[in-house]
Amino acid sequence: MLTKFSTRQIILIAVAAIIFLMMLFPPFGLHYPGGGINGHGYRFIFTGDPDDDRAAVNTGLLSIQIVAASLIAFALWIAADQQK
């Protein structure tokens, strides 16, 4: 039997799925000694870069994306509460 989800439950499930996918397909980049990063796009976490094995997960960008998704979810959570 299907149950009706509340708006808040849908927001929570959607954001959890989005963050899970962000971590499963993170941004990769080449990190240079001077602090520069050359982006290498997004790809599955368990596959290597066929062109360059030096590419690593750009954790700074991934962290910013997770924080941004969380802030958007929080804003939607508050907006869902004000609809009642």
C-alpha cells in the first residue's frame, strides 16, 4: 500500500539522493604545486581517468556543492512549513 509523503519528506529524500549522486560522481581536477586546479570534469568515483592518472577529486568544489544543496534544501524545508 502506498502512503502519501509530506512535502518535507519528499524534500529530504530528494536532497539525500542528490548528495549521494554528487558523491558518487564527484568533480575531478589536476592539482598543481602552486595551488592551481585544472578541472577534469565529473565521472564515476571508482573509475580512473584514461588520459591522466594524476587527476584527483576536487574536494573543495565537492564541499561547496554539498553545502549549496543543503542550503537550498533548508530554504525549501522552511517554505514547505509556511504553506500550512
